[in-house]
Amino acid sequence: SIAKMGEKEKKYDRQLRLWGDHGQQVLERARICLINVTATSTEILKNLILPGVGSFLILDGGRISGEDAGNNFFLDPSAIGQLKAKVATELLLELNPDVKGDYTEEDLNQLLDRNPQFFQCFTVIIASSLDVVTHKKLAALLWKHNIPLVTCYSYGFIGYMRIIVREHCVVESHPDNAHEDLRLLDPFPELVEYIDSIDLEKMDKKQHSHVPYLVILYKFLQAWKNEHGGQAPKNWKEKKLFKEKVLQGVRINEHGMQEDEENFEEASKQVNTALVESKIPENLQQIFNDAKCCNISENSTNFWILANGLKQFVQNNDKSSLPLRGSLPDMFSDSESYVKLQNIYKTKAKQDIDLLTSYIRDFGAVNGRLSDQEIKRFCRNASFLQVVRSRSLSEEYENASQSILDGLISEGDSDAIWYVMLRCVEQFYTNFSRYPGVKADDIDIDVTRLKNCVQELTRSWGVPGLVEAMSDDYVQEICRVGAAEIHSVASYMGGVAAQEVIKLITAQYVPIVGVYIYNGLKSTSVSLNV
Amino acid sequence: MEVDDCDDGARWSGRWNHLQKILERNGPFVHPDFEPSPDILDFMLNSCKVLVVGAGGLGCELLKDLSLMGLRHIHVIDMDTIDLSNLNRQFLFRQCDIGKPKAEVAASFINKRVKGSKTFSHFCRIQDHDSSFYKQFHIVVCGLDSIVARRWINGMLISLLEYDEDGNLDPSSLIPLVDGGTEGFKGNARVILPGMNACMDCTLDLYPPQVNFPMCTIAHTPRQPEHCIEYVKIFQWEKEKPFGDIAIDGDDPDHIKWICKAASTRADEYGIQGVNYRLTQGVIKRIIPAVASTNAVIAAACANEVFKLATSCSIPLNNYMVFNDTNGVYTYTFEAERNEQCLACNNTPRNLSFKPDALLREVVDFLCQDNSLQMKSPGLTTTIEGLNKTLYMKNIPSLEAATRPNLSKSLKDLGIVDGQEVIVADVTTPNSLRFKIKFNDDVTSS
Ligand SMILES: [Zn+2]
């Protein structure tokens, strides 16, 4: 049947091909809170409004200055002196009539003190240019409620983004180069039965040249195993030999010449990718060992209930195979053989889904909570599940991550240095209530003061020698840009942060954990698990 | 700072504060040529001319970014009109703009929103302008989805290079080309200094040609829903002419619905599942997924490079950056290398080895299929005994008919001798390319 395409479906067509109708539905229900209007933060919001996020609320009591109107596409110079939040809301809403938006000039600190439940209705909170005390207060509150906080700003040529999320579970991580799930080394009975019923010798010329490579590889694998004590080809040398054997399977015609059989060529090419052992990947093993997977209760989320079901599935079977993915790559074949093979995989995948479903039925409380679609999606993505957990902001500030420190010492010019510099800028702001180098006359003295901040911070980290290893150039650059927010960097970060927010909302694709630094001086970037 | 500006509302206190910190102060990471001065902003605002090629996903972002970075003399060129499916990312367009020219709507929005901007729109093809047009710009930025158009612009900027009698490049003739491209969550940004570093054609292997399904699969052994859709497109449409004698219009819902239905019927015959409207349109239009965020990132990376090139405030990207945010956020920066064989940016003719009895058709096929050439419809001419001779010309119907028989003739029979120079024209470049045919009995091609 041909689906009638709605206007909305047409408008969002290009992105629906990335996250599907179900991803779009979740996005359209999401509520975003944006704290502080900057060029960076309105760009983030723009890139959420365009794809159709549900609603947003801007929190900012500040008024538009001349320089605000100079670098922000969503602040109008004719409105200088008016509320930033109001003007930005109006201009942003023009982008997409599907999106609802509002603003408030309430003070963030007062809300945090007097009305903390204000923040609980949001899916994700985005913040820009917060002082460190407020940032910590906000982060602690959201951590308690497991609401993701994305902090993002631009500083000269440097962009900064921090994602603070206690736990984020991804079912559809959409890996770029995943192995197919073919089970040639540990075939299921229905596959064995089907392939055993095929006799390559008895086929006519046309049939023989159209046998799917899967069948060919399986047949030759059995022959190989018979000659090698039941072992499949293991190392590179054996696989090379095996490939040659497969190629020798090409029919010889009455003139003693090899027939042109593309399927055998394809079979030999696919040896390395098709003959892979089924095993539980590292990421999944960790999920199985997670306390949340082991102790399921009524309060468990669907993800953990399904993960628990998956764990039982694996334990009750052969301890190494997951539910069959059920998809078959395209391969040279006649239509009938291919579709037949495809149906065998599909049927088995369906059985596995039913089996997993039976395990989670034991949890009476979950009846009706999980749709068939959701269970199916979980099974299909079983080997790609990801659980992302960042450190909290207080952990980051109280206990510097060792991996970052090691990186800074071993690699003198890593972009991680910019993370250190921005931490020092925060300290500078705490000490002097302004950013270094905002006024040209202050640059020299601010360089000295900022250097002191660097010394203090690195001393508190207990890394002697770090200050010496860092060139003064970084301090100089930070002071000369004087907290300028240039639009190219703001727009870059606006794109990056918006997509991370969409990942957090849709639970598709994998967000970064920790800090992301963009270095516009060199067009490089780095992710740091701070 | 004095800016000569007569537009109302374009001057206000503090407007350029952010940029002035970057342009009027010295720093440790600036380009060696950089001398901080208010003159730089003055140049940006009043003199610097930039061409933005494409007013789509990247183009809209580029116009915003460059205008807010102080560039006011921007030209934008695009031959497309606005479609509903653009609105999820091309943020200068609204529902009521559907059907209007992208370049015009984008330019007028920018001029309205960014006070003092004088963005000039060109609703036409890039080929409608000649070198005198392209010459006027300081920098060209491309935000295109077509490789052919990118190669054409690349060839144009290379043709503008001037050399003195010693072969030294006149730097004033060099127009930097900044290029961006996106596909879903992946993208790239690069800086091309024509004649100095790797050009678009030097790195053609970064853009592998579209792979088509084998014809026998489509005709006889379909296995995927895509095979069934291709079948309807290639065979059934032509045969049944459901809407008369017209070509398929991927934007006409009636066309797509008809193809979808016919493909579903074929799929059912073979037990194939998965034909639906979205997939059908995707296959017919060869739709590339697109999202606002990736366009914003890549356009911003390009705008940042334009800013560096225009002001010398930092060292430009050398010369290629890739971006991918499917798993975390990943970037990789590297120096793409020049290809000594590149026809677009090297002046010496390239040798092509063929047997003397090779058919002209083999030469044409080679020009289209070779990964480093990837031509679309090459036209070949040469000089034989002092006379110009057209060997094959595809784009002009009368000439095509007249020269078609040559395709089945051997090079020898056509009068081509060893070392013969052949001039080739193609849509991928505004310039004629020179090849030398080398006769070789062992090899079929170089
Ligand atoms: Zn080149």
C-alpha cells in the first residue's frame, strides 16, 4: 500500500532518513530549556527548531547590547535595550510554525534556590556563559533528577561543550561498519537444514552460477572442517587457502575452461567478513554486568528490562549468541534462492524475539509498557547497545581525570590545553568578575593574572611541570581575544551541540561523554572524558 | 574606527566589538603577514567581495556566517527554486517562499536582517557567467551537492591564474576556493589555493562515482526493493508512458506513486518486501539525507577559513578537514596532496596509451570511467594535416549524429598518429584539456 505523505513528512523527509519516524516523534515531544542568550546558544536552538523539536523556553533577564546585536542572527539591532530572551524567541519562532516557544526573565539563581522543580519538566537543559558557582548548582540539581545538561560557549577561536548526563542508554547507535550477522560458524538448525537440502553437483549451469555465496561458503566450510578436525579456518594463512578452495569450486565446462561464476568470486571475497565468531561484544558484557541489569524492579526503565531479558536469552542459550539480527546483505543470486534464504533468517529472528519477549514477561509490571516494535528494535540492535555515563561536574572539579592529565603531559600541543585555559578563565572570572583582556589596556596585567590561575589550577591537580610544559602562547591568545564570540565559532558549536542534544532526546547515535573542544585556529577538535 | 556607511541603521555602537578584538590586536597564532589594524575591518566591510556558490543547506548558513563576520559585498548564485523538503535546514526560507528562486529569497532575507549587507543574487547556472564575472571576487566559497559543478568552478579559478615569462605565479590572480560538502552526519571542508595546493580534480578519488546495480540484476534477478524500483524507472516507464511522453519528475507525487505501485507489483511477484513511497522517491531522486546541524558545522568551518583568508588573522586550514558525528564528534585534518597528473591544475598534456587499433569508443569510455578523470560527456577534437577535426561531440545533436560512426573506428583509421594531441571538452571543466595519444601494443590504457 502506498502511504499518503503528509506535509510534515515531506518537510522533514531528509532527516527522517536519518532517525526515522519514531525518532521524529520523540523529538517533537521534547521540551528544551535554554539558559542565557548568546550567539552560540541561539544557533543551537535554531538547529533544534528547524528539525522540529517540541518546544523551548528561553531563560534570560538580560537586555540587548550593541555587541549582542552585532554577532547574533536572532537579535535585532532596532531592539537594542529590550529583553534578549523576548526578541530571540520571536525571531527563532519564525523558523518553524510546528514549534512552540516562550521566554522568561526570571533569575536563574533565584529559581535554583526557590523553585528547583521548575527544571524538572524539561527533556534537556542547554546553558551558555554561566559563572562557575551557578553552573555547579544547576548541574548538581539536574544530576539528581537525571536531566541532561549541555553547556556550550565560544571563546575567541575556541569552542567548548560539556555534556553532563548521569546515564544515557542507546539502542540504535547506527554503527558505520558493522559486521553482518550470518552465523556461518555456528549455524541454527533451520539454516543447516536448508543448505543441506541443496546439492551443488546436481545443479544445471544457470542454477550453479546463481547460488548465493552464503550457501557456497557454508558448503566449503563443512568440507574444510571435515579435513581439519572440525576446525574452521582460523588464521590469515588458512583463510587464504580456504579462499582458493572456494574459487576452485567454479564449474569447468566441456572445453576444460572455468565458467564465469560471479557468485564464487563473491564468496571468496566475503570469507573474512562472513566467517566471524559470534561473541558478546565488550560494550554488551559491561551492560550485562551492570547492577541495573542484574536487579530489575518496577522502577527499571524499558532499556534495563530489555537488557535483563537479553542477558537471560544469552545465558539460557549457548552463552555466546544474541538474538539473530535477521537481515541479509545483498548478494549475487537468483531472486528465488535469495528470498528463500532471507525468509529463513527472518523467521529465526522472529523466533528469537519471541523467546526474549517470554523472558521479560516474567516481570508482571512491564506488561503493556513495551511495544512489539520496541522489542524488535532492541533485538536487531542487540550487539550495538551503548550506555553512556559522564562524570558529574563536581567530580570533574574535585578530582581531575587522570587520562586528561596524562595526555596533557605527554602531548604538549594537544587541544586539551584549551580545556585547561578555559578552566582558568573561569577562575579569573571568579576572582575579578570580568573576563581577561576585555579592555585592550588590561591585557598585560591580565596575562600575569591568568598565568597565576594556571599555576594554581595545575598545582591543585598535583601535576608539577605542567605549567612549564605549556607555552605562554595559550595565555596570550586567551587574553587577546578578550572573550570575543565570533560567529563562525558560535555557528560551528551551534551545529555540534544541537546534534548532541538530538542524540540525547532520540536515544539514537552516540553522544560524546564529557567535554568537546573545537580549535578554530587549526580546524581541529578533541573529546575529553573529564 | 571610521566606516563610510550611508545606510540607515547599519552603524551602532559596539556592533563589531567581537571582531575588532580579533582584528586590531596581535596574537601568538596569527599569520606572519598579519598586522593588526582597523583597516582590516574596513577592508572586510567595504572592499572584500566574496562569491557564495549554492544557496541551499550550506549556502544559507554561509550567507549568515559571512555577513555576521563583516562581509557585506557577497554574491550568491543558485539555479534552484525552493522546495518544501528544504525547510528543515535552509533557514532563510519559509513556507510562503516555496517555488521562488533560492538565491533571491536568501539574499533579500540577509539584506533585511543584517543591516548594511548588499548581498547580490544570481538566479542562474554557474556556466552562465564567464571569467570576467568570476575574476571580480577575492574569495569563492562553494556549498554544492554536485561534483560536476564543483569541478567546473575549480577549473574556472585555475584558468584565471596568470604567470610571468619565468613561469612565476602572479599572486594577485589567485582566488582561493573554500569548499564544503555534507551527507547526513558526515561532512568536509577544504581550502584550495589554485595552482598552489591540491585542487578538486587532484583528489577526485575522494569522490567515488555512483555505483549502479548491474543491469542483469535489475532485469532478471531482483532481490532488493531498490532493484524493483530501478526496473520500473529504466524499463516500465519508457514502455508504458503512464503520463505521456515525458521524463520522470522526482518531485511529482503522481510520478512517484505510479512507480511505487508498479515496483510493489514487481516486488510481490518475487516475494521481495520493503517497497514504499519514501524508498521509491529516495531511489528515483538519489536523495542524500540532510540535517540542519551538519550543514551548520561545515558552513561555519568554511566561513572561518574565509575569515582567515580575508584577514590573515590566523593560518588557513592546510587543507582538508573531515567531520562525522554519528559516534561522538570526530574531526580529522590532513593535507591532501597535489596530483602531478592532474589535468585541471597542471599544464602539461597527459599521456594516454592505446593500441593503434583501439576504437575511439574505448578512449571515450576511458575518459568517463577512469577514477582520476570521471568525465560525463567528453567531446574530442584534434588537428590532422593542419585541419581541425571533430572526432566525437556528444552535446550537440547534429554533430553527435555526424560523428557517431567514428566511435566504431580505430584510432589508426581515424588518422591519429603516435603522440597525437587530442583536445577534450567536458561539462566538468570550463577549459579544454589536452591529451597525447601514445601508441602501445601491450596496454589498453595508462
Ligand atoms: Zn589539480
